Amino acid sequence: MLDLHTFRPRDAVDLVPDYLNACLERGLLRVRIVHGKGTGQLRETVHAILRRLPIVESFRLGDEFSGGWGATIVYLRPAGPGRDRRGPAE
């Protein structure tokens, strides 16, 4: 689980891809990112990042057992040979 409560939305730009790549390297294909409910700015930032990453198969908001709309559940694609996991350069 990555808890972003103490981070600013701009910090998530590097943290989220790094965290997801580390999870993928360890064989974790389902992970939770906690962004809190707040104003939704951090959630939207996280979702925008997830949409751009080729290692992300899908994502959804958490349910009542995994943080509700204060968390996002991310499903990663298994790593394949030669796959660029970082996504497009910005």
C-alpha cells in the first residue's frame, strides 16, 4: 500500500510510477494507493498518472473494505521481456 496522505499532488508524479514498478518487480499485481477523500485533487492526479502508465491494466476506487473513494485499487500487467515499464517520457 502506498499512502499519499502526507504528499502534495505534484509529488505523486514520481512516487506512483516508482512504487508501481517496485511492486511489479516483486510480482505484486494488485496494489492499493491511498489518496484520501479531501477535495479529490490528489485522487485525480493519481488517476491521471495511472491512465498514462502502460504497466497499469486497470484501476478502480476502493470498496467499503479497502478505503472507499479515499483509495484506488490498481491492477498491474505482468512484466514481459523488453517491456518499457516506465511509460512515455514527459
